[in-house]
Amino acid sequence: MLNETQAWQVLEGVPDPEIPVVSVVELGIVRELVRSERGLRVVVTPTYSGCPATEVIAESIRSALQAAGAGQVDIETRLDPAWTTDWINDAAREKLRAYGIAPPSGKAAVDGVRPIRFVPRLPPCPHCGAADTERLSEYGATACKALYRCGVCREPFEYFKPI
């Protein structure tokens, strides 16, 4: 049977199926890990309620923990509080940038209050760092990302929208 530290280490190795350079722990999707006499209960909060990867993430978590000897693994999906990009850790933000996805900038919420932005900030280019970028589409490969292009290096890139 795995101890809690070992279980978290296993979960650190479970990649997000849509952005495989970051783990589900780094994205803040895994919220809680509870040991029981039967095994483990893992609480996850999907990036949004309609996320198509939710079942894949749950099965990946279950498979990884069971392969490591966790016994029975129960996955609890918790939608409240809703996931926020504030839960993405600093290591994941750097990995996203290196992968060519501009990480969300700033905080999406401060003490549960979401600031109103009348003019959205443009993300810097993850390739060259230039601030001269333009949004091409509100949606990228997934609903949680938008498509941008750099005005300097002209490379397209996705931006992980702050939620």
C-alpha cells in the first residue's frame, strides 16, 4: 500500500492528456488525496465542467495509482469551488511557456472576487517574449485556450485563458 507522499509522487507523473508537458497536479486539477482502509480517494476538479478530458484524467490517475500498488482508487469529481488558473503552479507555467503556450497572466481571482477587465491584457509571445501580439481566435485547440500570433516573430501560439 502506498503512503500519501508516494501517492502524490505517482500523481506528479500523470500528464494532462491535452497538454502532456504538465501533470494534473501541476495544473491544480488534483485537489485532495485521502487514504482509506480500501485504498485511496482522489478529489479532482476539472478545468471546466464540460472538459472532454475529465474521464481520461480520472482513468489515468486510477491506472497510475493502482499500478504503483495503491489498491482500490476512487475518483471524486468536485465542481465547487470551480477550478481557476490561479491553481496552476509556477513550474507548470514555465513548462507551458517552454512548450509554446503562453500561461495565464496575473490572478484570475483575488479572495474569490474576479476583477473586471474592460481591455484584456495581451499575453507575451512564449517563443520570443515580445509584447506585440494579437488574438486570432477566442478558442484554440480546446475551449480553455485562445489562439494568438506574435507581431515580431510572427509565430502563432495558444494562450491559456485565465478562468
